[in-house]
Amino acid sequence: MRHAGSSSPQVLTAAVLFASLVATGCTSTAASNERAEPTSDFARPGAYVGLYGIESFENFHTSGSGVSSGNSDVGAGLKIGYRATPDVAVELLAENVKGFSLTDSNAKADMTLVNFGLMGKYYLATERFEPYLLAGFGLASAHVRHFDYDSQGGFLRGGVGMDVYIIRNVAVFGEANYNRLMGGVSDLHHIDVQLGLLFRF
């Protein structure tokens, strides 16, 4: 009987110690999970859609061709994206930019440039004001109005931008990027300035 009685305090002590360790582990895990969560609701993961206007500034390589070129009219773009983490998002885009002027000694025409691309974005901040870096690639198609001219190729894009949240699900964004074109449109490098609205889901 003395042996059984003397072991009870040891069992009780071991149980208390075990419960303390479990409680400490749960508290530590909860704290780690809290630290891993986004620093703000604006940085939450989820899908989004963006609608925007585009002004393109040509950097065409036309020297020696006798052709002079001019900047575009205001174009339009649509992007569908997903914010995977507070810092990283991926998006698909489609853009239509008209009105690049091309002029030689005999004629004047307007060129339309259509882009389809895949972009990656890295956010430098995750609060209401969210500056970001972007890079990506895509397909480009050029068509010259009033001429039988169509040419296709690809492009690489790099740039900077900022999302500014008005409310939880709506932001205004601005972006500037440089587009280096390849293939059949390799002479049509240009800089885009974009302004639009972003809708979060």
C-alpha cells in the first residue's frame, strides 16, 4: 500500500508537467501562425480583376528606314490575377493599344498593337499603399491600318507600380513598364504608362 501511495504524487507531477509542455507548445504554435498571417487585410490571398487605360510611348527602331513614328492613342487593358502570398501575385493580361503613327514620304498610317501576357509581381509593402515590381513575357501582334501588314512576335516586360486601396476590395493602381519586343515585331520597343481600377474577390 505504501508503494502505491508513494507513486501517486509522482504520477500527478508527471501529468502536470506533460500538460504544461502541451500548453506551451500550443501557445508557441498559435504565435507562429499569427506571425505567418498577412500584416494587413489588403495583403490577403485571393483573386482580382483589373481594368485600365494605357498610353504607350514608342521607342521604335526606324532609323535608316525613312519612316518616322509617334506615340499611341489611349488604349485599354484587362488583367486577371491571383495573389498567392502577401508578397507575390501572378496575372494574365490582354491589351489593345491603337494609334501609333507611322509616316514616310508617301503615306501616313496608324498601327495597332495587341498584347497577351503572363506577369509576376513582388510587393514591397502590404498596407493600403502597396508599391511593387513586375516582370513577365507574352505574345504581341501588330497591325497597320489601311495597309496589308500584320506581324507577330513576343515581348519581355519589366516595370514598377503601386496599388492604392480605396476600400477593402477596390484599389486604384498606376504602373510604368518597358517592353522589349522580339520576332516579327522586334523594332517596336515601347514604354507603357497605365492607370486603372483593381477589384479584389
